[in-house]
Amino acid sequence: MGVPVVRITGPGTAPAPDALVDIDGSLMQWMRNKGATALALRPDKVIYAAAGADSPLPPPPAGMKTTAPTCSDDMETLV
């Protein structure tokens, strides 16, 4: 679909090109509370959708482009 896949790592872990560091653990806690194992982020870095292990993410809205930045394009500022 042309979107990056990145891992979310916990506080104190080293930054990596394919990972976001949740510096205070709040995103990981939110995901645990919601039962989410996958997120879709809008270009403005707002969570668009979340899904659990047994359910797929919903499709993007009609007319939305499916291209996205690469993992190295300022992804560390998401959290």
C-alpha cells in the first residue's frame, strides 16, 4: 500500500531507522489500554485508526493518497 511500518519501542531504547521511541511510555500504555497492536497515523501525526491483533485497520478514506514518508522522514518526532 506504500506506507511505512515502524516498531514502537519503550523509554530508554536507542533510536533506529525503523522504530519510534515512546520516550515516556504513554503511547504504549494507551495501546495496551485499547488492545491496539497497530496504528494508522495521519500525515499531521494524529492517530487515524487503531486495531487489535485479530482485526485489520480500516481502509483510508475515499480519495486519500496512499503514499507516505519513509521511516527516516522526521518519524522520531511522533512521540
